[in-house]
Amino acid sequence: QGVEVQTDYVPLLNSLAIYGWQLTCVLPTPIVKTNREGNLSTKQIVFLQRPSLPQKAKKKESKVNNL
């Protein structure tokens, strides 16, 4: 009660989005810290993924098989 949770993943997501990474899941942890002002902070585990890229080896194999 009376607790406000603030998270800001936008800078992280923007910096990784140009490389194709996407946020898939955020897991909170039981780690809680208090700073000098009395604010609480928690650690979270962030999972990211990006689509797999076609492998060059597969392309070479298909070219060899077509000859």
C-alpha cells in the first residue's frame, strides 16, 4: 500500500533494438536494497531474444546440391 513501482527499460530496449533484440521476459528477484533517501530498489533478470539468422553453411550446401 502506498508503494509505487517504477521501471524504465526504454533506453536498454532502444539500444539493443537496432541489433534485432526483443524483450521476452522480466523476472523479479528477492534482492532488495535501500539507498540513502530510503528508496527501495530491486534487481530483475531481463531475458532478450532475436530471430535466428540463416546460416551461411546451409546456403553453400544448397548451392552444391543444385549443381
